[in-house]
Amino acid sequence: MQSLGNFLRRNFEPLILSAQVFVDLGVLLLACWLGYLIGDRLGMTGDEANLDVYRQVWALMSAVCLVSFHAFGMYSPVKSLLNMEEFKAIAKATIVSYFVFWTLLILLSKANPANDDTILQPLVWLHRMFDLDFDPINRTFSRVTVTLSFVLILVLMTASRFASFKYIQTLHQRGIGNRNVLIYGAEAWGRKLRNKFMLVPTLGLNLIGFIDEDEGRVGQVVDRLPVLGGFDDLERVVGENKVSEVFVAQPDQDEDRVMEILSECERIGVTYHVVPRFYHLLSYKIRIQNIDSIPLITRADRRRSVSSQVAKRLLDILVSALVMLLGAPLFLLASFLIRRESAGPALYIHERVGRDGKSFRMYKFRTMHENMGGDAPTPDSPFDPRITKIGRYLRRYSLDELPQFLNVLKGDMSLVGPRPEMKFIVDDYSSLDKERLRVKPGITGLWQISYARQHQIHDNIDYDLYYIEHQSLLLDLVILALTSVAVVKGTGAY
């Protein structure tokens, strides 16, 4: 049993990625089959088509999709923040697969197995491999049905990957497939790295303790983890605890000393990761240039295209108008219940700081008794005595945020972006914190759907920096979808 456990720990990622390929193939075939059933029910499966023809189409579709998934990094063991890049890759790979599939069909229709043309030989080989006997030009199958199947591939693959991420997270939380790791440095940066590990169980890291330069700390407990030794003890600690990775959190350390630590890791044969001196700079999109042997780091162009700005604004207007229209009865009901329970207006209006430091009036449904809001700390528990009974319900399901769609329509806010802060907090912003003011604040964002939601917004700027540097219409749609899941689950404001 112990040998099986060691095998799983050493080969967890390759095994999971191999299993993921088979799961993806099953999802692809399921999407194709459902597309066929829906198309058949609607009478759109083609005039002369039969199931054998569609099986050949599905085989080609699945092959194209799997290759695209691999090309877009969907089988990489490296995961992005909250798996955002993986969800974006699903959409990109599915769209590319759709166009590649139809291009291949057009080319295959011209590839005769008896053709000796060397240029068409790869297509002839593909024709023979799939034993194709359909004609895309003469409609032996339905283009509408195939298109519907690709739409289902996008939907089902997104749901499947979301379930896979949750399942892998559960395995890691149970200790299955976790890798034993050390943090070199028990000071502020090491403790901050430790907190990130605790927030993100999907990393699959079993943090066993610290190594520290200060021998006086050896044997002590820092943030509930032991300091297991110093530099000279590194080899012993790695061997005794079967450590596979060491995270060097010494960004303020002398460069020569850091290189000495890395050399020791290489000698021992353990993988190392380094927190760089200017680690926040690497949160941005950067370009690395070289002048002879000297590398130079440059911020990439931060300007967004006019088309992307227009698309984001259109999404804001369309979704907000739809919510305001369909949610009108809910607005009236919430207002009535709020005013019936406690004196005061139904709306809570407070000044917040938006894009470029400009102040605006933000709307929310009032969830606390009158005159108990202001600049006081935000409630962190549903049992806060300031909160009304209806307020607890509104906060749990984030319904108190609904009036902010008015702010979106006015242009003060966007659907997705950093949360707007109060002025007294913004006044104490560092130069790094002020990066949050480069874009419009949002109703939801990465922080709201992250593991760090229970902590202060301004203490988790990494999420906002990631969004600001990678913002796109596709990322907004992914965040909105995940926010909808969180709202339905009732994670709310707590």
C-alpha cells in the first residue's frame, strides 16, 4: 500500500492528465451524440445522412478538438490563477476547432485516395484513416447539426473541466497526490507564500515547514508550521521528508547568497522556485529584452483596442438593461421588505472611488439598520447586530448588489472589474494599489470568486492585477459565469 501511495505521489500529474484526455474524449462524443439527437428531433440531420456517416464526422471532430486542446495548453500541469486561462483556452480551442474542421472537410472532399499528388498525400492518408464516404458539398450530413454539436462541446467541456478542477481539489484536500514542499525563509515573504498555499488547495502542495537562515528560529513554530533547520540542514530535511520542491522566499536577500541556496538545491537534486525581488512587476504583462548578456524587463503596451472597449461597454449595457427589466418585480419586493422592517430608505448610497480616482455615488440595497453604515468596517458575519433580517438574506445571495446595475448603465462601473473602495482607504493606497484605479470598478471580479474572498480586497491585489493585465471579453464572460454559480450556491458576502 505504501508503494502504491509513493507511486501516486510521484506520478499524480501524468496520471491525472492522461485520465483527462479520456474524459475529454467522452465529453466530445457525448456532445456530438446530443447534437445529433436534437438535430434529428428538429428534422435537421440531413436528407440522405445515416448514423454511420455521423460517426465518421464525430471521429474527425474529436480528433481535431483534442489536437486543438493540446495546442492551447489544456493538458499542461501548470495551472493559472483560478484556472482562468484554462476556461479561456476551452473557448478558443473550440472556436479554432470549428473552423479547422470545416477547412479539413473542404480539402478532404478534393482528396481522392487514388490521387498521386504529393501535395495532397497527407489528406489522402487522413481520408483513408477515417474511411470517409461522405460529401460535405452535397449535404450528406447537416451543417446545422454539426454546428450545434460544437456549441454543446463548448458548454459541456466547460462544465466538465469545472467539475474536474473541483474533483482534483477534493483529492488534494484529502492528501491524495500532494507533493511535499519546503519554504526557504520564515520571514514576511515566506509567511505570505505560506498563506497563499493555504488559500489554494488545488496546487496540491503539502507544506511541511520552513528552512530559515536564522538558526535561532530552528525548532520554533511560525504560522503553525515548524522551522525544521537552517542552510546546512537542507539536504537532511529534504531527504527525511521526501521533499520534491523548495520555494525560496528571500527576495531581499543578497544575490550571491540566493545563488548559493539555489546551487545547494541543484546539488541535492530538488526542484526549486524563487520569489523574485520585483515580484509584483511580474504580475504585469512584460517583455524581456536583451542587450548583449543583460536582460531588461519592460511593461508591455497597456492600451486596449477600441473594439475591445466597445465590446465591453456593449456587454455592460445589454446585461444591465436585461437585469433591470427582468428584475423589476424583485426590486419592488426588496424595497418594500426593507422599509417594512426598519426605518429609512431602501437604497444605501455611498461615495466610492472609481476609474482614475474619480468619486461616484454607488447604490446598494440597505442591509443594515439606518445610520449604521458609513465608513465603519464591513460586516464579516451574518450575525452582525447591525444587519437586518432581510439584509442577511440579501447579502447571502448578493441581491443587495442589484442596484449597482444602475451604476453600470450610468458608466460609473462595469460588470467585471476591481471592487470600488471607500475614499479613506484609497487615500492610503501605495503606488501598486493605485493600479486598481486604471479601470472601471466592477460588480464582480476575480477576487469575488476566489478562495481569498473572506479577506480584505486591498490585501489581495494580485487578483485585480491579473484581471487588469489580462482583461478581455472572454475573461469577463468566464467571470460572470462563475459568479452566477457562486450566487446560486449562496456564498454571498461572507
